[in-house]
Amino acid sequence: MATFAELGLSPQLVSSLSALGFEEPTPIQEAAIPAILKGSDVLGQAATGTGKTAAFALPLIERWALGHEPGEPVILVLTPTRELCLQVSESFHSYGRDAGIVVTPIYGGQEYGRQIRALKRGTHVVVATPGRALDHINRGTLHLESIQAIVLDEADEMLDLGFADELDAIFEALPGHVQTALFSATLPPRIAKIADEHLENPERISIAREETPEGEAPRVPQIAYVVPRNYRTAALGRILDLEDPELAIIFARTRNEVDELTEALRVRGYSVEALHGGLDQPTRDRVMRRARAGQLDAIVATDVAARGIDLENLTHVINFGIPASFETYVHRIGRTGRAGRTGTAITIIEPREHRQLRALERFTRSKIEIRTVPSATDVQAKRLEVTRGAIEELLTEGNLDRYRVIVESLCEEHDPMDVAAAAVRYAFENEGAAEDEMEIPAFAARERREPRDEGDRR
């Protein structure tokens, strides 16, 4: 595998990458960086989490921005959502910080005045959502005369969100053809149409999902629980109790389902926020800030509302039912276990969805382990384990002198073991978790049918 320097990046950028902990290029970076550096248009098929942002950001900075003072933007990157806009902006900034590269994010939900002032101060790169970019173009506050390159990131999602007309209008406003890179997780006919219209002799790059070698555990373990419909919410609570995620995204099908699950998990003692289309931008911003700050146990979301979200501390993806399409399932579980981090994908299904689960295994070419829903006894044992861990931390930390007086007084009147047990019980019963004695029917995994030999037929 080539190094970043061997791909053609300058020592200044390579030094920045080393400081950020980048050791060697990913496959998409190894393919795209040389192509963009030599000025080619690029049509790339790669999922989120493959390193595609660096694959276009690094060579575009190298080719068009290094050594130039900020002024009218020379690079325009379009993203489907505000969250992805900010993430891509942060990436450009971190790669080009030492070189003085100025990056300006433009998105809906933020006041125009602030964005206009940033554009007037001068920039190298504008990262924008299509609607807000077109607004600024029409107002005359975003000038495209100096644009040398344009990137469509997550192009399929931009079309899913209805930005086709805005994309056409933005291309119409460009000063003739500029270097163009289009990246998409999928390449349906409508993406091919955009590529035919706006890319000239593009280099095509396709990075497939990594196969799991036979006999090796998958990078993201996939687990399913079979639960009758009326018990699914209770089962979800117990699964969270046992998994104890750092942060989970729970995908639900409808806005009402999101709200119901959010409330049920809050009652159970979890710090949970909802994300769906009915929320305004300030509320979404608050949810994301809390998630990144480690203040949430879980986010309950619809697929549309969760688009473009990338959370480094995400450890679990939970599907509250099998998604409408298997591609959606793949996109969902790909959010965790990135860049060498561990992750877990869990799906809660109804008994009637067994057949779909098997079809999903064939589609993903991976094994989905079916487990039994944790019992109330399992949950209590887990909670006791957590309580024990918390007590051990306090013992290691020390600083217990102020409490010894109480313990010594109690031990004069009671057996020391009883005193300690009472303290553990008090901590256990006051940790805020809801009591859960519900009996959830257990469904065993169905045996896979082996194909019969011709001689077995009667």
C-alpha cells in the first residue's frame, strides 16, 4: 500500500495527517487522491465510514487551495444534511489548519447574517447544504466565479431528500465545467443521470464492503431477539440494561413510535432524546451536542432524521423491527464499529419476521445470532454487577473517612456483613432503574433447514 506522500500529497499535508494519527491511506483514498490531484472528475461509490471525506478533501486542498490567500471560494462541497455539512467542514479544517486553509459551512437553521459575514471575510472552501447554498447564490452573497472544483457528497441521500432541482440550479450557476467529484453509497439510475450530465470522462471508483473471512467473527456482531409485538418495548429496555451501551441509536419506523420509545426508556431511567422530522433545528442541535458530550444513553430516531449523523462514541445500533429495505439495514449498522472501534448491531423482530431475517442474512452474507430476551433475573444480576463495580471504584479512589464514623457506629450495633449488605442494597435500589418483573415469552431460534439429497425424496 502506498503512503500519503507517495500518492502525491505535499509534506505540509502529510505532516498534518501524521499529527492527526493517519498512518496509511484507506482503499478509497488510495484510488481517489491521485485521480483528483491530476484533475480528473471522479465518480465514487463508497459507504460512509470508508474514509471518503479525506479522499476528496486532501487532494482538493493540495490542488486548489494550498499557497493561496482566502478570498472567493475555490472549492464547493454539497452535503445532504446540516450534520454532515459540519462534519465535512471540521475534516477540511483539521487537514488544512496548519496551511491556513479557511473553511466556511453554510446550512439551514443558522442566521444568514453570520454566514454572509464569513463569506465576505474570505474563504477557500464552502461546505453547504443545497438549499442554503442556492439561497446565497440567488442573493448574490455566494460567488461561484472562482470555483475550481465541486463535490457532491452522499449524492443519493441528497436526491432522497428532494434536492434534485437545487443541484441542477447550482450546476447552472457554475462558470462552465469545473472539476467534479460525486460520491454515493449507491449508484441507482438517477445518480448515473447526474453523472452523465455533469461529469466529464470520470474515473470510476467502487469500494465494496469488506467481506468477513470464513471462520472469523464479524467486525460488528449482529444479534436478533424474537419478541411478540406487545412485549417489544419491554424487551428493548432489558436489552439496553444488559448491553450497557456508551451510546446507542435506536431506529424506529414512525415519528409516533420514536416518541413512544423515548418516553418508555426515560421512565426506565435512561437519558434519551428523540430525532424525527417534527423537531426544529435548535432542538436537533441540542440533541447532537448532548450526544457528543456523553450526556445521552441513546437516541431514538427515524432514518431520515438520522441521515448524516456520525458519532464517534456510538457503540450500538438497534433496529426496532426489520427495516423496509435491506440496504437501509446495511446503512444503519455501518454507523458503528468504524475505524477499528468496536460496535454491536441488534435487531428486535416479531416471530412472523423470521423468514425476513434469513433473507437478510443471505443479503448481507453474514450470520445474525438469535438470542433469548434477558429475564428479569438476568437484569437484576447485571444491575448488581454494575453496583459492585461502582463500589469497587469508590474503594480504589479512597477519601472515605467522613463515612467511617457512620459505619463504625452501625457495626457496634449490627454484624459488619449485614451493614455492608444493607449499604449495597441501598445503592442497588436507589440507582434509578425501574422495577421489571414482566414475563416475556421466549422464542427459540428456528433450525436452519439443510437441503435434502435426491435420494431422500419420497
